[in-house]
Amino acid sequence: MSTALVIGAGPAGLMAAEELALAGIAVTVVDAKPSVGRKFLMAGKSGLNLTKDEPAPRFLAQFGNRPELTHILTEFGPTQVRDWAQGLGIEVFTGSSGRVFPKAMKASPLLRAWLARLAGLGVAIRTRMKCTGQVEGGFAFDTPAGREVIGATVTVLAMGGASWARLGSDGAWPGWIGADVAPFQPANVGLSVAWSEHMQRHFGAPVKSVRLSAGDQETRGEFVISQKGLEGGGIYALSKVVRDEAPLYLDLVPDVTRDEVAQRLSRPRGKSTQAAQLRKALKLDPARLALLQEFGRPLPQGAALAGLIKRLEVRHAGPRPIDEAISTAGGLLWSALNPGLMIKDNPGVFAAGEMLDWEAPTGGYLINACLATGRHAGRSAVSFARAEAGSLVDI
């Protein structure tokens, strides 16, 4: 009988296990942590954004229109993710932005239903098993009972990237994978800023109603001033181009033209301070005013000040450390994989999820791609196992 080993119990690994089990293959899922789906549950704290309901061209563009991913995401895109979740008994809804969430706005009910389905399919799950590499006879694991080697007809690797190591993705596997790997880089990550002392009272303040731009990209989003710098969706959306050293600019009043800003500031301010004039004329809240003073001082006058308000460069020290990133870029090169996500130099061993070299913004794209690549790797592993079983029968 064919057997399958899935290493990593996040969404990619569990989806691969589901496909293998549905095909009648005996599946064992192992994970290094004491419980499964830890990063999945962490993502669910903000509502569990499963996917993004938008036209396919726009959806695929968020992944850089990678040809290797296009057919995988086309087969299991937003519609299929919604249907899959509802098949688990989880009601979902689409928000005004197109983001798709469970109605419960939590990850735990979905994960419980999913694990119940897998148990019903006979999937065995083992935890506290840290993979240390491939050896003769299978893959080796450090366990509470000592070293253990597990072999299988097919293996799906779904061990994640290198962010949030405390949740299981420590990025240790490139040391033994035996295939070409692009170095990990932080994605969907905040920026480090060495704030001046006067910014302390603004730590934790949200920044709204701004437009952010870097390189040839721009977004209208929100972010937060933190003790370490800037973080939040607006920053994450541009993290790739900023990571590639494109300057980051803020338009503090995106609904007001530069000429209108200049006109408003040209009015006599009497005995009012410049800060008071900015608050009154442009309705700048304390957070946006603080950013203007932090990055623009000494503030110029007239048209120059209007230009600064419409295009304020953010001085920062680059991305926050990779372990603080929501996700990572880098991983197994596509050239090391066949179209079924099998490692070319390692027949019967497949990879999925954040182990692969791709990146996308938050907003449902990350989980969708992990589910889709896990499904694709699982189905490819089924085909390989059946071919192996057929060749044994022929012999």
C-alpha cells in the first residue's frame, strides 16, 4: 500500500494531506511544534482573510504573474477557496474590499472542522517532531523519545519560510534540502525608524487618510506608528519595492491637490503657530502632523511646504528583522521543481507553501497560495504514488 509523509502542519501541509487521503493513501503528518496550524491561528486573530474576491488578472498580478503559479492559482483560486471552506461547514462572507472571511472571524472553528475531516479520512498527525534532514530510509526527526526515521512512498515538504520562528517556520531546512534555494528576505514587514524623542507620545497611533508610494507603485492604506518604526497594511503593501531600496513617500492629504494645499497655506495665519495653521487649514491630525515634522523639519514655507505635504519622504533604516515579517520571499527555486512541484533531483519528494520562491501582499493572497500549492503538490504526489504502485505490479 502506498504511504505518504507530510512534513509541516500549516495550511499547505494539511491541504496536501487532504488530497492524498482522499485518494486512499495512508498519510502521516508531522510537525515540529506541540500543536498544528500555529501560524494559521495567529493569522486568524485579525479575522482570517482566506482569499480576495477580485477578477483573475488582478488577483494573479499580486503574485507577479508568475507562470509557475498561474495555473495552480487558476485551479484553486478565490471561488474554490470559498467553496472549500463552506464544504467544511464554515460560512464565509466577502467584505467591501473584496476580502473573504469566515463569518465567525476566527481561524479556530475552521481548523477544528478541517482536522475532524482529516481524522475521518484516517490521517495520522504527530507533533513535537523536528525534521533534521533526509537520510537513507526516509527523513530523520528529533522527537521527545529520541531520533526517528520515517520513510514513505511520497513526501510533501511544507515547512514554511523563515518568519515567526516561534510558530514553527524557522528557515532551517535550506541547509539540508539538496536543491537550489533563493535566500530568504522579509516580506509584508514593517520599517525600522530611529525616532526622535518627541515621537514617543505618538507610539501606537494609527495613521489614516494617506497615500503611500514607492517606485512605480502606490496604495491608499493605513499603518501604525510603533516604537520600532512603521507597520501595518499600507506599509506591507509596498514592502517589496521598499526592500529593493525604492524611496517611500507619503501624501498626507491625498484628497487635496497641491495647488489647493498651497492656496490654503497662503492665507494669513495671524498669531497662530505654523502647526495650528496646518491643523486648521488641512485638518492634519496629530499623527500626520507629527510625521510631517519628524521627516520634514525644518519646515519650509509656501509652495515648498505644499510640495512636502504632498510628497513627504520617509527616512527609515530598512525592513524590520525577518522574524518579525508576516511572510518571506525566497525559497526553493522554481527551476529546481517540476510542474508538479516535485524536486527534480529528489523523485517522490514535493514542496509547497512558503517553502517555494514567491511572495504576495497580505489581504488573502498568502493563505490562498498556500492552500493552492499544497493541493497541487498533494495531487501530484498521488499521481506519482499511483505510478510507483503500477510499476511494482508490472514487475
